[in-house]
Amino acid sequence: MSSFVNDVVANFKDVVLNKYVKFEGRADRAEFWQYALVLFLIGLVFSILGSIFAKVPVIVLILNIINLLISLALLLPGLGVSVRRLNDVGKSWPWIFINLIPIIGSIWFIILLVKPSVPAKE
């Protein structure tokens, strides 16, 4: 495995296992986007498998249940890393609710997430 893949896997494990419900502190861009990359790849795998087995309803049901369980298990780590990323760009946790505004809110949230880190206040 390449160094990048090792870093992504190690970061994902760290976010899920060690920072499961950690909402204080900061998350740099790499930590957030590597976590998001793994979530995207998990979703992609389930989409591909769902397409392959679309004619077999039992398998599709099983895949949907597994996907739901994984999504629920990764909900709190995802919220945690998002809040820490917002802290890193100088925004407080309530900014996460901007996602509730259709389309524009999601775009604004992504813009916040790609911004460079703001130096920590001492």
C-alpha cells in the first residue's frame, strides 16, 4: 500500500476509534477530507454492488441494511470531525446547521470546509 493510502486508513481509524464523539479541538483539512474520502468510497462500493445485484431484491435489501448500519455508526464521528473542522476555520459548531438550507447551505458549508486553518487564539 502506498503512503497516501496508509495515511488515509490511519486517519479514518483515528477519527472513528479515538475521536468518536470528540467535538472540541481542531481538525485540519487533511483529517476532514481523508475521512470524507473514505465515506465516499464506502458509498460508492454500496452503489456499485446495488447496481450489480439490482435484480436480486434480497441482496439489495441486505446491502441497504448494512449501509444503514454503517451510516448510523459513522454519524457521530462525522459530526465530530465536521465540528472540529469548523473550529479550525474559526467558526463555532452551530454553523453545521447551515446544511439545512437546501443547496446554498451545502455549498456554503463546503466552502467553509475547504478554507485554510485560522491560527488558534491563545
